Amino acid sequence: MAISKKEIENRVNALVAKGYSKEEAETLVQEDIIIDTGGSCDWEDDFTDEQMKVSRQARQADREVSKTPAKRKRAEDPDKRMLMRVLYLALTDEDQNNPAVADRNSVEVLNPEREIEFTYNGRKFKLTLSAPRPPKN
């Protein structure tokens, strides 16, 4: 990320206001820019290994340990459950004089609020119930 001349000037003026000379402030700002971009400065050569280690740790950004987000529990929809139950009963009801009834053993509820699979006349079918959101006004 490039720093604009105006931003550099603002940083220098802020340091001058704190009592640094203009030359010292410009040097500090230039070194800050070098460090921010991942470079090293001349004065780092004077550091011992332990001081360099502390310097690197101080420059590292704090990062939160990534946690697996908690899955929120989806609210149950009793209307959809009831409709799926009605569909299941309609597909398996042998008391009706309806030849279009599926084999009771072939009806499988995949999701109690959404999907039913069944076999009819040797073909496999899948019903998916969806409830679109109401239109926004």
C-alpha cells in the first residue's frame, strides 16, 4: 500500500509537534514506511539476536485463533412438517381407492420438512417442498 505525500507530510508534522526536529521526523517516517513494507533499517544491524527476536514479535499483528463458527440451529417450520406428513400419508394410504398410490415400502422421507423419495410403477420420484419468501414491499 503506497502512502501519499500528504500522509507522509501529516506524519512528519505530527512528530514535529511532539518536539522532534524536521530532519529527525522525516527519518523516522521513512523508517516506519520501510518497516511497514517488510524491509529492514540500518539500525537493526546493531541488534543482538535476542533483540531481533523481540523486534519481530513486536511487529507481528495480533491474530485471533481461528475458531470454527458455531452452527446456528435452524428454526423448525411446523407448517412444512405438517404438509410433508400429509404428502407422506397420501402416498402411502392404501384405504383410498386410488391406483396411483406408491408402494408403502418405497416411500422414504429424506428431510422431514423438505424432501420425500418414492417409487411408482418402477420409476423413482423425488418431491421437494419449498416455501418462497414473501415479496418485499
